[in-house]
Amino acid sequence: MINQFQYQFDKSSKKFICPGCGKKRFVRYFDISTKQYLPEKYGRCDRDISCGYFQHPYKDKFGIENKTKWHPKPSEPIKAISFFDPEVLDASCKAYESNNFISYLRILFDEPTVSELIDKFKLGTSKHWPGATIFWQLDQAGRIRSGKVMLYDLRTGKRIKYPFNHITWAHKAMGLENFNLEQCYFGEHQIMTNPKMPIAIVESEKTAVVASTYLQKYIWLAAGSLTNLNIRKFKSLAGKKVVLWPDLKCLGKWRLKASELIEAYPKTNIIVSDFLEKNATPQEKEDGLDLADYLVKFNYKDFITAAKAVKPAPADMKSIPKQVVGVKQAMAPAATQDNFKTSQLLKVTNWDKEIIELEQFFKSARIPTDPIKINRWSTITDVARYLESEFATVRANNGNRTFLPALNRLKELKQFLFLQQA
């Protein structure tokens, strides 16, 4: 005999209107004995950060007559976790020239660094949407749990959410039936070869990839969502040194999660970083930036050089209290790159030389009057107006890494015209 909850979350993909926020993102409870939904108030909104509505039937004193938590059922075989064949992953590791996320990484980093990131995180290319990326989840034994398929803007690095949220799972995209997904943390396979390194966890896969280049004292993992910071999934990290890096405006909720994890795994050093909250501007806080949004404002090579120049703050791991504290109070292995403030980072090098060179080129080049298609994604209908707009952007934001894509677009156009007019 095994024990089962009588009331369970609906496992289908169906969503209802949330009583809290009014969005169609609500997962309702289901009575497995009657095969009926519970009253509409019982369930959880999957908008953990912006809503967080959660009404648990077992904790409610009203509305449900049967309060029995455990409902015995006849023994059923435990369904085995499904895994992908490594050949499927290997087959996806190509066509990076048409992978939007890889194109964005090439804006930020040089080619050797991008190649290293592709190999480190086992990034794949999906045909499900043109330009989509597969973020494969490999556990610490190297088994492939599945892959999250997402589409990014190749210039801004933002996820494409219009006209719908472009996100799915590899097993769903491939039409694999009876696939039993049991997630692990994205990037978890790195622990196999670096078992003693401290671990950093962020929410998004993109942030884990980007941050791993800037802050190299960590193994970077992505939870995928706040709900995945749970006791069951975190078991694989028990006993390790872990720093959680919440997005702006999420510090409180991540601290609550950390408290639960510390209680479950008291031998694990879990720290919640308040670095972003303490260093972000009011506008950055309003925009809810994550760590990657903050880091890409800096040239990664200069950032690493500055980080190495900062002396680590003394820290005795044995003296760290078993509670959630700021990252500046913790983890000696990571202190070198966490303890400097924004003012100690470095002034971003301006683009004066590059801007002047581009201006000189376009003054002497023949500017087309007809529309031109510079790559498979981009067509410029009015080149003269386009140049005026892009130059205005880079001059007004000289040295600001957020506007680096504008500078790179001018370089791309220069290369296109050079080849056309050579």
C-alpha cells in the first residue's frame, strides 16, 4: 500500500482565472476520488512573484468536508523518470549561426568564450521556432532530464513573449508520449567535475550562462522558477555552499525559500545575496532587473580584471550563522568577486574611437537609397534615416553596454556595405 494525497494539483496544462490577480494562470486542485475539481478558490497561481495566490485545501477550515490528508489507494508502480538519449542532445549542438541566443552571446563575448559557454552548458538549437535555443537539463550523473526550448531576441537578449510566450519542453516539441519529466537545476551537471566549488543559483537560464563568465568563482545554476527552489529538488545540493541571487524585487520571497531549505538541510550553507538590492538605482529596481541585466553593462574582460584586483574579505565559514544573510557576510571562496561596490567596478570604456571610424566610413561610402536586407532577419528600408537614428543612440549612450547592440548593428551594416561596394 502507498499513501496518496486525495486532493492534488491538476496535472493537465489547463489554466483558470486566478482569484488573486485575475490572470488565466491558476492551477486548481483536483479530487482524485470523485474526479472533480475542488471549489474555484483552491489552487495556486503560477505567477509566483507578481501574484503568489495559494489556497491549500488541507489548511482551510471551511468549504471542504473531507479533511483527511492521506487517502490510501491500491499499490501502483512508481513511474520511472524519463531521460533523453545523448544522441538527441548531440544532434542539437549545431546550426548556431541561426540560434538567436548564441547570436546575442556573440555580442557580449568573443568567439572562444561563446564556444566555451556552449560546451559548458550544453546549449542546443531547436527547429521548433526559427532561432530557438534548447537549454538542456543534465543532472549530476550526466543524465538528460529534458530541455527547455525558448526563443530570444538576438539583439536584446530578451525572451520573445509576443504574440505568445515562446517557451516549451523538448519532449513536448518532439511529441514524446508518456514522458515522465523530473526536473533538475539547469547547469547541475557541472558539479560532477567541480564538486567543491561554491554554487550560485539564479532564476533564468540566460542569467546563469551570462553570469558564469563574469563571476567565475561559482558553478552557476538556474532554478527556472521560484517554485523549483523546493526541498525535493534542492536535495541534490545538500551539504554544499550555495548563494542565491534573486532578481530585483524578489529578495524577500527568496529569503523565505532559503529559510525553508536551511531548515530541511541544516548542514548546507545557504546565503541570499542582497547585492542587487543594495547597488541598483531606483529605475533598475522599478524595472525588476536581474543579475545578467546588471552585468552586461560592463565589459566582461575589464570586469574580471577588476575582480581579481580586489582582495578577498576575511570570512570564517565555521562562524557563519545558520540563517539567511547578505552575500557580503559569507563565503570566503566567493568573496573576491562579491564584495566590491558599483563604484569599485570600473568606468565603462567609451566608444569614441569606434564611433569616429564608423562615421568616417559611412561618409565615404555610397549610401543605398533602396531597401537592403543585411541578413536573414533584418531589412533596412531607409538606410540614411537608419544611420541617423543609430548614431544618435550610440552618441547619447556612449559606453553604456545596454546600448552595445546599436553599435554592433552599425558595424554589421559597415561590413555589409564594404562587401557590396568592394
